[in-house]
Amino acid sequence: MELEGAGQIGAAVELLDEAIGKFPDDLGCLQARGLCLLRLERPEAARDDFERVTGLKPEFAPGYTALGQAFEACGSLPAAESRYRRALALDASNIMAEAGLASVLGRRGDHEEARERALRVLAAEPNYPPAAMVVAEADVALKRAADAETRMRALAQDQRLSSVERSLALSVLGDALDKQGDAAAAFAAYAESNELRRAHYAPAYADQRTLTYARDLLQWFREHPARDLLAVLPPEISDSPAIGHAFLLGFPRSGTTLLEQVLACHPLVASLEERETLQDSVLAFMKSPADLARLGLTSEADLAPYRRKYWQRVTDASVTPNGKLFVDKHPLNGLKLPLIARLFPEGKILLAIRDPRDVVLSCYRRRFRMSAPYYEMLTLETAAAFYDAVMEITHELIDQLQLRVHEVQLERLIARFENEVGSVCTFLELGWNDRMREFAAGARERGVATASGAQLSKGLNAGGVGEWRRYRAQLAPVLPTLDKWAARFGYETA
């Protein structure tokens, strides 16, 4: 506790590991370690501790609250909601559970109820950061942006906030200013927010840049033809429990979540939202670009365990692909196309496309769970450079590996929904199903964890189309990079 109070969270976890090693059922140590792991942004590990706590003491409301926080941080919103509700059933005065439930409801698009619950929290604990931000986000969605601005300006001045909390408050302030039409002030708020997060996460990510890796990967493929990776010819169809297999990729904020939710409503489709299913094969064959040389020399027998590990990760994510067409959605899987081509030769590629200027602006403005790729989104320059590298790699590999690809342009999907979804179904050899029109209800039920969740719950929305034009002056330094791709994809660049 002394180490945690001094901010030495890692050292506190080491002592708690030792204590739990000696006393594995000690509730206090398990709960304390889980809370420390949450502070270290390791929710998957924290979840295990809280599940142990609630198993040992089912009437312990703080255990369910913390478990809800871990599930929410992992992106499992329905599981988080059920734990928050369980905590409140045990202790109706638990403001952290109330704030957590308000957060989940807001992310699901239920802004009125989210706001009401968050206001209850603020009545008990004024300016409690998570609740204040839920109220402000609801106010932005409910067209009370001026109220959200006032609330976030007050929160950002609170000296008790951590740098990350202040960063998030400034980002919500940016959304409030954007809704009021003040692009310059909104951008300034986003920039200040991102700079705070960039400084906070620099020790973890500044020396392991995904942008550097992507550039190195592109250079490697320009020197080593990707077809060489298929030197040992794969079978036409891998051993798969699914009747079909599609990888949905592109770039974050390009429309992958919308298309995945639409397809997920089809009764013959099983889909997975943004999980690292290829992690085992990445560590074996793509830890550095040079590691790829081994992929072309690896026998089918030696690759079989990596396919099994892939499907095990799918199953572990509570998805059952048996007898269905499986859609694996991860926006950045374009970097992993060599693995996809070698491990799953029957796989088809759905490539989501959106105006690159809207994509990069949206990435810059969103509050992603931090990771090495999303660290690149914290400046316009690195976000645009990363987009450029990912698009170069994706298109070069599609050509070199002769992959079966269908492009889905977000703007066309919004404007001509049934035509575009029908074309996707044809490509996937999947019949049309009317349930796909009901994707908004499906998104609310599934609890979409990405930044698009609340938007999808409202149905099709063209509000973000061409939004970059209001920020043309702020985007000026990166427009030469992005205009190249805008022209290639058929968008106006004048």
C-alpha cells in the first residue's frame, strides 16, 4: 500500500505476487493486485484476480465493480454491464459501479440514462472524473454542447486529476467545441489532450514505434518479393471449422466496425471484433521483418499448430465459427497479410476505404485504449505517416500475393447501403438477409467496444463525411501525404 501510494505500482505488484504465492486465497491481496494491474493498464490480468475474488466472496460488491472495470477496459461491454449491475444489487450506494454502468450505457448510445446515472454519482462526489465525462459526452450527443464545454473546462482545471484524466477531459472538451462549430478551438483542445497522453505513454512506446516497424516492413518487401513466402505451396483450403473465412481490414476509423456489425447480423456469419488472433504466428514469423524469411521455408506440418492457436483464440473470445462464415475484423491486419495468405489460403479480404483525410482527423480526435499503433495517432504527422505506410504495404501485398479482395468505400456504403452490402454478400458467396438492415439494434445488443459504438447504435450517419474540410488549415501539413491516397481512391483533392 505504501508503494502504491508513492506511485510505484510495479513494485507494489511484485510484493503482492509474493503474498499471493504464500496465501492464494487472500481477498485483500487479490483485490489490491487487481486494482494495481488496472492502474498499469493490464485489464486482462486484473480480470483474473477479480474473478477469483468474486468467486471466493460472491457478496463482495467492490469485487464486482472492479471486475466490471476490467471487462470494460478489455472491450467486453455486456460482461462489464452485468458486473456493474450485480455490484449495485449488492450495494446501491456504490458510486464507482454507478459510474461504470453510466459509462457502458453511454458507449452503447443510451445517452439519457447514462447522463441520469452519472449525475447521481456527481451528486455524491462532485467532479468525479469518469462521471463528469459521461455527462459531458451525453450532452454533446444530446445537442447541449455548451453545457459540456462548461463542465469539461471546470474538470480540466481540477488539480486532483492525473495527466491521463486531464487529457481525456480536454478531448471531450474538443468534441464540445467541435459541435459548436469552433474548429480552431476544438483542434487546440485535441492537440493539448494528445500531447499530455504522448508524454505519459512515451516511456512505454516511444522506443518501440509501430511506424518504424511498418516502414521497415515495406522496405523489406521491396527487396524480397512477397510471393517467395509461398515457396512451400499451401493447400487450397486450410483445416478450418468455418465454411468460409474473411479478413476485414483497412485502417482504424475507415468503416470496418460498421461493416462488421452489418455482417454480424446475418444468421450464417460469426464475427470477431478487433482481437489479436494472429499473435502467435506474428511472434514466430514477424517479430522483425527479417523473420519473414522463415515463413516461406516452413512446412505445412510446422504451420498447423499456428492455425490451431488462431482458432483457439477465436474460441477463447466466445465466438463459435463452426458451420458459419467467419469474419475476422482488425483494421491493421494489412500488416499481417503474408501470414493470412500462408495460413488461410481460402481467406478473402474485405478492404474498408474512407477518405484518408477524414480517417486521420478522426484517429487524431478519438480516445483509443493506448497501444503501440495508437501511440502513432497522437500527432497528425505520425498518424498520416502511419496511414501512408499501412496503405502502401496493404496494396503492395495484395498485388504481390494475388489476394482475393473486395473494396468497401464507407461513403458509398452509407449512401447506397443495400447495393454495397449486396455486393459484399456476393463476394463472400453469402445470400442477402434482411436482418442486416437491423445492425443498429445488433450493435446495442452486442455492446460494440470500439470508438464507433455509440454512433452505430443510431444507424447510418453521414455526419462524418467530408468533416476534414472544416479542419483544412490544421491538416495542411499532412495534406500532401493524404491527398495522394485521396486521389488514388477517387476522392476530390481540389
